[in-house]
Amino acid sequence: MSVDKSPVYEVKAVPVEKVYANDYNPNVVAPPEMKLLELSIWEDGFTMPCVCYYNKEEDNYILVDGYHRYTVLKTSKRIYKRENGLLPIVVIDKDLSNRMSSTIRHNRARGMHNIELMCNIVAELDRAGMSDQWIMKNIGMDRDELLRLKQISGLADLFANREFSIPDEVAPTEMERKTLWTLSTQNKA
């Protein structure tokens, strides 16, 4: 999925009470780093908006990225007061599977991931019908990492009723196929 215009050009300030955390974010920040984040937001202000999905039925926003910035605004009295309880956000319009993969992409380069939650995300994406190839591409996993998470999860239904194999990302070129065929026929001789 691509966008015509980056969401960052449409930052809006919304009351933090209208924003809710998602239940699948595996990013973990240790207490010392949370204190540093609070100091950073106090000293520099919010320099990055949180990324949210707008839930029309409930008239609220669900976080895709920015949980820890959101938490700082909710828990730091001085920042809440200075910001008038408003959280800077941008909105993306994606279904749940794509929001999950967006969360992972936003987090992977900068945080630690809780293995159990990562397993839950892989399981949820699998149950949603996302192929292994889709999961690898959209949340930046290689074959071995995906296989390990599926194995660690202990969720038998990830492997139930189907033959399990993760396809190669790139099919062999014509030259590679010819070379493999040549080698296999030479070995038979």
C-alpha cells in the first residue's frame, strides 16, 4: 500500500483522552529510557507526531506508533499541562493487519521487542490469512526469524492443516535453473 501524500503534512492536535493504545505493540522501553523520553519531550517538545488510525464508530484514535510518547503525555503532569492535554498525531487509514505491520516497521529499528508479543502478532497475521511471504515483506523478517517465532509460539494452529514451508524471497533466475539442472544431471552420470 502506498500513499499519495505523506501523513506528516497533516498533523493535528487531539485530546489525549480520545487516543487509545493498540493491544499488539511488542516494543518495550526500559524505565531509564522512559525518563529520558520525558526529559526530551520537556526540553524539545514533541518533535514527532504519533501515528493513529481513526475509529469512526467510536470517534477515537487507536495508536499505530508512538505509544511511549502518548504515555509520557498521559503521565507527566508538567507536559500534559504545557500541551493542554493535546497529542500531536497523524492518521493512516489501514486495516488491522496493515496497522500491525506498520507498528512493527516503525519499531524494528529503534526498540526491543517482546518475543511473546511478536509471536502473537505473527499468529494473528497468519490467522488473518496473510502469507508467510507477506509477513516477511511487511514486517521485515527473514525466513529463519519467522520460522523461529512460529516454533516458539507453540501455537499448533499455525502449522495445522497445511504443509509448512516458507518460500524463497527471490525465485532462481533462468541461468541459476540451468546451472542447477546441469549439476544435477552431471551428478547422475
